[in-house]
Amino acid sequence: MSVTLRICGAARTVTGSCYLIEAKGKRLLIDCGLFQGQKTLKELNYGDFPFRPSAIDAVLLTHAHIDHSGLLPKLVRGGFDGPIFATRGTIDLCSYMLPDAGSIQESEVMMLNRRNAARGKPEVAPIYTQADAIATLSSFRPVDYETWTSVVPGVRARYWNAGHLLGSASIEVEIAGEGRSSSALRLLFSGDIGPDGKLLQPDPEAPSHFDYVFCESTYGARVREPTSPQLRHQRLAAEVNAAAAARGALVIPAFAVERTQELIVDLIDLMEQGTIPSAPVFLDSPLAIRATEVFRRHAADLDEDVDVERLLSSPHLRFTETVDESKAIAKLTGFHIIIAASGMCDAGRIRHHLKRWLCRDSGTVLLVGYQAQGTLGRFLEDGAHSVRIMGDEIRVKARIRRIDDYSGHADAGELVRWITERRPIDRGLFLTHGEEASMTALAERLGGIVPPAKIFQPVLDDIYELTSAVPTPLDGEHRRRLEPESVVQLDWHNDMSKLLLDINERIEAAADARARGVIIRRLRRALEENGRAVQSGR
């Protein structure tokens, strides 16, 4: 019997999660996520899958976040007609998130095509449309936690609460052996693991003793400060009160699903206690508004100590669903709070609010989640003095703050403990869904817990045979969609954007017009010399 696994995404990056398993003459996907971040990665969304969609027999989905579910409509449009197994919470969230993603892609491509027409460039088509996403929803099949589900003949799966998001799961996969004497091959895919004591979610669960474990490593290099509901409230209150003292907006880029609802619950609670000033909280995201309704419906499945339904119905909370309602927020003066997607600032209405407030020293931007390499959120987190938003250069004068208490991911210590509790791991532990430094740091922390020879850090499109005594890399002749260094390094788009910002900053800082002319002439000379070198073939 042969069982192979291909890493089709989230290899040394945190987006595009997707594994392809081939066994028993069948092909299964674990997740089918959208690539986010730098443009080199995003371009993978437009290219062909490294497999034929029509050849896939089933999909096992860990949770609804777009970096795990966001290419499912493209898969269905490409010919996949099998079932997508997911928990009921995940299905409810995907019923809003996937059509929203299709709508965003349509609108972004429309704007891009306007720019392309002006530049004489050809039109591009969206990855998929809202209609494609809606058509995909009929493929979903609900599963219960901790209950075996037959996926295809000889393969069954069991879902365990991952404590990351409403409906999130780690997925146990068992592939039957050949003949009565052959034991089954047992795999566990972590999905995204939630931290201990996460607001609204239980601690993650899963059994032990596997042949292989595939574990995320998003925060493999970070250990957070200890937290509790009281400490979380204190830290959030300190940030809100400082923003209120500046008399401007507190702009919070937040993931529309769960992170937003957690923030609302705590903000309203603090206002009711009088710990922070009462102020309007604008939820400026149609997806987040719909997701909030899902959380209300699933309130009984969430933390019983939190009155979710009441807090999410507060009069302080204002829903701005239409574009006109969103634009009207800009007319406000004084302290107010804006929560908008996307959480990494790379799309959605948050970019309009950042464009308005980043240039003002009365504004505050509070980052509350992971910012992937190459995203606008990451540049702000790293202290950029200027950024480009929708083609315009914006000087950063607002206060950029960060709070870790709302992270949906386990930190390094919690990941080590989760992996430790899965032992024994007989053949291999694969670290995925993390940037290179995080994967390496987590591997080092696991010394003495898992033998180094059993820890693997795959790159994009690696293929392994899993039935051998140790996982065996297969022939590397298959075409890689990207070279490994293109995944882990910032691409030329990022370099060019930073160069343009640096040039503008240097020119503006020059003493006078003569000094600015010298800089421009030197730049032009460098470009001309480069052009001559290219023409001569050097």
C-alpha cells in the first residue's frame, strides 16, 4: 500500500493551507486555503492547482478562516464534485465568508481592471465570483466532534475541537492497512490550535499515539505574557483610554470572525463597568455583522460564563453595512472606535479608515492579530514611517499599538505542550503553517520531546511517501510552483514599494531644490547605466 502526501500550501508561510493525500486509489484534501500576503504568493491563487480538481474525491475542512477554506469555490468551479466535510459551526460561518470573499474578489478585480485599462494592460478575471461561492455551499456535509465519519472506502476521519474558532477542528485521519494483519496508518492534522483560556472557546482537545502529526507553528517563536480575563481587560482598557485621550479614532483591524466578536464583548463589558469611556463602536464589515449573528445563534456552544447574546446586542454597537454608512463614519469628530476587516489590513474597508487616520497624530491603530510577512499590517507593526494604500503614499503619524491577548493561536509553550500530549508520534512530526523562523524555533523547543530526526519542515509542493518506516521524500522532478526562497523572502513588489517611499522621503528631506535635483539626476543616471548593462547582456 502506498500513501503519499503533498504539501500544497502553508509551507514556511501562514497562508494557503492545503494537504493532498493519495491513498486507496483516492485523493483527499485537508483544507483548500487562499494565499495572502505578498503578491508572489497571491499570484498562486490565480494559477492552476498542483492537482486536477475533478480528481479529488473529498475535502476535510479544519475551519472557516479564508487561509484554510478560501479556494474551495475555485476547486468546485474547476470540476470537484465530492463532499466537503466540516463541523456545523464551520458550515454556518462559510455560508457567509465564502460569498463575501467572492464579492471582494469581484470588486477588487473591477478596480484593478480600471487601472489596467488606463495603463494599456489586459483585463484579469477574479479567482472566483460570489455566485461560484454560493454554488459551493451545497457540497458541505456536517460532522459531529469526536465521531468517526467514513470519508472514502478504507479512510475515516474524526474531528476534535481545536479551540481556535467557532467550529474549528483538528482532524484525525485513519487509513486502513492492506489485509487483516496490517495496521492502520494514523494521521493528525492540527488545523490552527487555540491558546489556553481563549475567550468564547474551550481549550483544544485531541487523542494521542499517531504515526504522523502535522502541526501549525504560527507562534512557534513567541511566548506571550501570562493572561487572564482580568489582565486582558486591563490591557485593553489601557489602550482604549490612551486612544480616547488623543481625541481621535481608535481603528482596530480585526478578523471578521471571532476576533471581532471577542473585542466587542470586552469593549461593551468595559463600558458598562465604567472602566473606559462610553463611545460608539462601529462594526464596519458586512461579513463581521453576519458572523455576529452566527455567534448569537451558537451562544449556547460558547463560554457559558459570558453573556454573549446580550453584549452583542448593546446600543453602543453600531452596524454599518452599506458603503454610504461606512463613508459617513469619516464625518465624525472626537473619540470613537472602528472595527473593520481585514485583520492584516490587506483588503476591505479597513484600508479606507487607515488612509484617513494613519496620517493624524490623534489617531490610534490597535493590532490584535497575526500580521503575515508582506502585508500592510506587518509593515505597520514593524514601524514603517510611510506606507502605500491604494496607490497613495501615507505618512504614519498615528500611534501603532499591539495587544496579544486576543490571538487565536497557541504560543510556543502551548504548542510544545499540545505536541507533547499527542505522543507517541511514531514516524514523523511535520511543522507547517509558520514562517521559517517560527518553525525553526519550535523545532528547537521540541528537543528532548521529539527526536530531531523525526521533525520535518517541508517546503511548498514537497511530496512524501508515508508508508515507509520514516517519511520518504519522493522524486523532486515535479514542477514546483515557486522556489522555496520566493515563499520566505519579501518579493520585488515589496522592495519596489519601499524604494519609492524611501526616494520620496529622501527628496522631501533635501535642503533645497538644488539638492533635490542632485538626487533625481543620480537616480536617473543609475537607471540609464542599468539599462545599458541590460542591452549589452551584462
